[in-house]
Amino acid sequence: MSASSPSAYLLWSILSVLFLCFLVRHLWQYDRFQCLRWSAGRTPGAFRRVMTYSYLGTVPLLVVYSVGMTVLKYAEVIARPVSLYTETGRRWVLPLDMVLSVAWALELVTHLEELTFWLYLLHQKPNKAPWFESWEYTLWCAGSLVSILGLPTTTIIVRHDADLMDAYIFLVGACASTINTIAFLYILARFPQFLHGVRRDCVPDAVVGRLVNFYTLNQTRILFRFLFTIPLLIISIDALLGAHLIAESIFWTDFLQMLSGVGCFASSAITLLVCLYHTNSFLLT
């Protein structure tokens, strides 16, 4: 993976900057950034603000990582391992990989909350405990703690193996994100039944329409989520097992990493759109 050409990171940079611009423009058109205030929203609270800020913090961190790695790659010789970088270049590898691990951890916090909250909604019963007392909320707390501690800790542990440091980060992060995405397939499988129950309860058509849009957007987002994680799993496993079937080919390395970049930022854009139709959204409400 360290042999990836600058063009792969350049694609990440372009997509991340474009998405950041899209995000800023959307927030400005939505309510002139008023939704970012701590007290904003119909039901303000610390939990909603934490979820909002964790998601919004992911985007600029990914911009820093992708732009930084692009500059670094173009400053070094193509396909040269990290161990052969200049001293200045080597000093930047660990900070940038730490930025990536923190950004990925925050992204996992966001998507795990969405997964557990929809599990909570799908399992609603008359005697169901409130969200903050439910097992789904406990699962989100535990998973978030593991994510926030796990990815940065992985970076710190493997920091002395500069040539494989990003391989370990990609492996851990992609495994966690893939598991989360696979689990979300259960939500999509149960959603038609959930919609049937909502219609049976004579919920207003506007609410049903938002739920249908949520379902449609998530079907597309799931595809992009797999497009984000599976290529990273392939190239990280190839590097860590020493097979180098992928690493020896600049084409396949760049191709898989570009696919991953497209999947990452396309799914993030859809996440923003999903929040507009999520009747109990944690973001921009």
C-alpha cells in the first residue's frame, strides 16, 4: 500500500475537498450554520450535539490526511517504501496516519449510532425501555469506545513498522466498517415490514415518504460502503500476508484505492442526504 502512486491520494484529495465544499454549502443553505449551535434543534441535547460534531469532525480530518499524503507522495519517488523516504518525509507519516485513524474512529461512531438506533426502532414494543436505557444505546457506547481507542492505539502500536503501518490501520478500520455495513443489511431486510407497520398505524403520509426515501438512499449507500471497505481489506491483507500480488502492481493498488476513495466520499454524501429524511435524525435537527 505504501507503494501507491500519488494519483490515488490525489483522487482522495479531490473527493474529500469537494465533499467538504458540499458540506459547507449545504450547512449555509440549510440555516446559515445555525444548526451547529449547541442549543439548535427541536430537541436539543448533549447526545445529539456529540453525534453532530463527531460526524462533522470526520470530513476536515479526512481532507487533512488525503491532501497531506498527496503532497508527501508527490514529494517522494513513486513506489518508494516509507523506509526509504527522506527524514522529513518519514516524520510526516505517523502524524498523517494518526489523523486517518481518528477520522475513521469518528466515522465508526456515527455509523454505529445509526445502526443501533434503527435496531432500537425496529424492536419497539409497548414496554420497550427509553433509548438512553436500552441495550442498543449500551452497545453504541461500548462500540464507540472500542473505535475511539482501538484505531489510534493500533497506529501507536505499529508506528515502528512504517512500511506496514497503513496496512494495519486499513485492516482494522475496514474490518470494523465492513462488519457494521453487513449488520445494516439486517435493517434493510426488516425495513419493508417496519414500513408496513407504520402505514397500518395511519402515520401521516409525509412521515411515510421520508421513511421511503431513507430506505431508498440506504440501499445505494450500502453499495458505496462496501466499495469503500472491501478494496482496503484486499490490499491490506495482501500486504500483511506478504503475498504482494496487489502491491507489486501499481495499477491494481491505485485502482483499488481509488475505488475505496469513491466509496468513502459517495457514502458520506449519501449519509448527509439520509439525515434529511431520518425522522429522528441526530444530525442537522
